[in-house]
Amino acid sequence: MAAGRRDEYAAAYLKQSRTALIALVILGAIAAIYLARDFLIPVVFAFFIALTFRPTVRRLARYNFPPWAAATGFVVILVLAGLVAAYLASGPITGWIAD
């Protein structure tokens, strides 16, 4: 009977240890993501952009358009759109700062 109780205690101890280790791993992963956010935010943003434009690049590839040219075109269009948006927003922002 004593050996059976010892096995029960050992099983309960192992379960608690496993739960504590899982919690520590989760907390460690959250801390690592928090500390690496300056690197991860642009990487995740680039991944989402690639995921968004991949179907269009594939469609253009069917018409013998090189994938690198399509990707370059999308990057140029996105940069130009960002610059135009910044230029258009600069007037109202300057007015707000002046007020």
C-alpha cells in the first residue's frame, strides 16, 4: 500500500512540475517576443505583405512576368503610396501643430 501512495505522489508531483514548466515556457516566450519586438514587427509586417501579394505575383507569373519584377513593382507602388500619403497629411498636421 505504501508503494502505491508513493507512486500517486510521484505522479502528482510530475504533473505539477510539467504544468509549472509549461507556464514558465509560455512566460519566457512572451518575454522573448516583447524584447524582440523591434525586430519582429517589421518581419511580421513583411510576411503579411508577402502573403497579401503572393496570389497576384502567381497570376502575373502565368503571363510570363518575372516574379522579381512583380515584387519590385509592388514595393515601388507601396513606397510611393506611403510618400503620397505622408505628403497629403503634412498640410493638416502642420496646421494642427501651429494651432
